[in-house]
Amino acid sequence: MSQRKTAHDAVRAAVEAYVSAVRAADPKAVRAAFRADAHMWGYLGEQFVSAPIEAFSEVVAADEDAPRWSRDYTYGIRAVEVSGDVAVAVLDEYGYQGHDFTNHFSLVRQDGAWLIASKTFFRRDPERSDTAGAAGAGVEPGDQTAD
């Protein structure tokens, strides 16, 4: 297997670790998917969010509804691009806490491990006209599911 394919698969595995962590509502596993100094930015509807990743793990820890929504949660990894020891990945989520999201991750490889360094996200709200069709072409709900 080529080094490029191995790195691509490792980045995909890092994104899958994130998916497993949020689906399980496991804040410790969420933190493990990210660098300690990771940050997130994005939009929850009209609300702009900018926070250290610890704030996201607190949201995950407070989620008491995970058993209900996680049954219907699906996702698709739309893209992975690796350039040496850095990478980007795009993840579409369907039904995360009852909403659909597009996440753009920047990842870095340090000491052989791929970790998410930043998360930029967008919640696709059906009532907002600027979010219609925001998910990537070719990725539909159910393309991949978390096991």
C-alpha cells in the first residue's frame, strides 16, 4: 500500500473516530479525536460560534437525548485530501442531535497520529433558504452509518 493511501486511510479513520465519539455521546473520546489546542467555528442557524474544542465536548457530555437521535444518525465523508503531514476532510452529518451539519476539519499528523486541529461547521436548517442543498453532491443520508 502506498504511503499516500495509508495517510488517506488514517485521516479517514480519525474522522470515523470523531463520528463514533459524537454518536456515543462520549466527551472523553471527542477530546481524544482533537488536538488539545483545537478550536471550532461555525453557525448554529444564525448564531455564530467560536470556542475551544473543550466547549464542544461539554455539549456532548450534556446530551441526554443521544439514545433517541443516534439511532437515525448517518454520515458521509465527502472528501479527504492529504498534503504531507496536514490534511482536510469534509464530513456531512444527518440527524446529529436532530440536525444536519457539514463539518470541515483540518488535521495534522504529529508523532504518527492524525488529530483534528480545527472544526468549521454549518448547521443546515430547512427554514433558511441559504442552507438548501448545502450538502455535498453525491453524498446522501445513509451513504455511511456509524457502527
